[in-house]
Amino acid sequence: MTINKNQADPRVIRTRRLLQDAFDSLIQEKDFDSITVRDIAERATVNRTTFYAHFVDKFEILEARLMESFMTIINRKISGHEVLTEETIRSIFLGLCEFHKDLGTICKKRNTSLVPAFEIQIKKKIQAILLSLIDKDKMLLTPNTQFLINTASIMLSWGMYGAAYVWNNEGRLISAETFVEQTMPLVMNGAKELLG
């Protein structure tokens, strides 16, 4: 748990950015497993106590960095979308492909331990985005309808995440746009419950 500091304080923002930048440069040079809090603090020219005032451990700084990257991509892709449509789902799916592709840039060294560290958080964030775009009146229906909508959003978020992961992991043999277009019929079949 991060110590609760005034997140709007420019000094807090600057120190946090220093730590994240130090982590970004280290992840380009070393495997995640071999990076220590001491390495990050030294690179940021702060002491370890300062690091712990901002992050619990190196996993939290990794998660913050990856979620920031993910949300930057997704926010750009769904800008202007106010309700869940097929186009919104396509945009989220393309964003996931872009995010997986960019992981290679964020982490140049082989970092197999990274996937489990953030995968669940990304899936939950996708699900929350999907649910936030659903017609609110639909969510006020019967408990069974709410259950189906929630289950459909879980399946859709996990399915899109998994498909984008495999597309990237298998070498991106086709463009993200082609991949998404070819798989959208499968995705939309699963999204019927969300779209109504």
C-alpha cells in the first residue's frame, strides 16, 4: 500500500516521475527479476525510503507504468465513444493489440515474469471500460440480466486480451487491423448480450 501523500503536490509528482523514468531505463537494460528497489532508487538519485514513500515494491511501479501505457492507448482509441458499439469494441481490441506490441518497446529484455504481474489488472480495466459504456437502463433490469451482462463483459475482456496476446506472441504475422477484422465476428458473437 502506497503511503498517502498529496498526489497533486508538484514535488510528489516530480519524484514519482523520476522513479518511473529510472525504472523505464532499467527495464531496457535488465530482466525485471534482476532489478531491485535499490537499483531504481540509485538511478533516480533518491534513497530507498523515498522509493517506499511512493511505491510498495517494484511490482507496483511496474503495474503503474504498464497501466499508464495501457490507458494512454485505450483513451486515444475510444476518445469520442460514449456508448458501447461494435466500433467501440473494435477500437478497444485494436488498442489491446497496440499495447501488446508496445510491450516489446517498454521491456526490451526478455521479461516473461511481466505477464502475470499485470494481466489480471488489464482484464479488469477492460471489463470496467465495457461496463461503463453500457446503457445504464440496461443495468437496472433483473438480477439475471445484470449477471449475464457482467459475465459477457468478463468473457469479452478476457477473450480480446487473450487473442491480442497470442497475436503478438506468435510474431504478429498479419497487421493488427487485419487480425481484428478477421476475429471481430467471433468477438461480436460473444458481445451480443452487451449490445442487446
